[in-house]
Amino acid sequence: TPWKQFTNVIDMTYKSLRGIISKDSTLKARHLSGPIGIFRGLALTYHHGGVLKALALLVLITYSLAILNLMPFPVLDGGHILLYLIEIIFRKIYST
């Protein structure tokens, strides 16, 4: 189901981020890939697994990017949202 897929992607994203940060993990930053590596992985998935596996990989990539983009770092959209909310709160506090 879509909900199971969504929760699975969130779980894998969390495990990946935790693995990159953890010192005793085998997952390192050098294992990450850019657009060319992602396209290569997608092409290999399509070649070996077909359309459904390739679509599942696209869903994984899309959800992962959405989750990472909403993190509260100033450069990302989540950071902009956080700064905007802080500005709203301070305007309400100091306008009274």
C-alpha cells in the first residue's frame, strides 16, 4: 500500500542518515551519489527488475528528497519555514 511504502521510505531515510553520522557504520558519505549515479542506478533497476521496481526506486528517491528538504537547516525549505515561523512568533510577542 502507499502508506506502507511511505513509512518504509521514512525508516530507510532515517537509517541512512544515522548510518552516515555513526562512527561504527559501514555506510559512509562516499557511498552517496549525485544525479548521474542516481540515473545509473535507476537504469540498472529498470534493466534487471522492470518498470515496477524502477517506479519503486523513484518513489524512494522522491520521498527521501522531500523529507531531507523539510529539515530545519537554513539553506533548505524547512529552514526557511522555521525562520518564517520564528519571525511570526517574535512579531506577535513584540507587537503587543
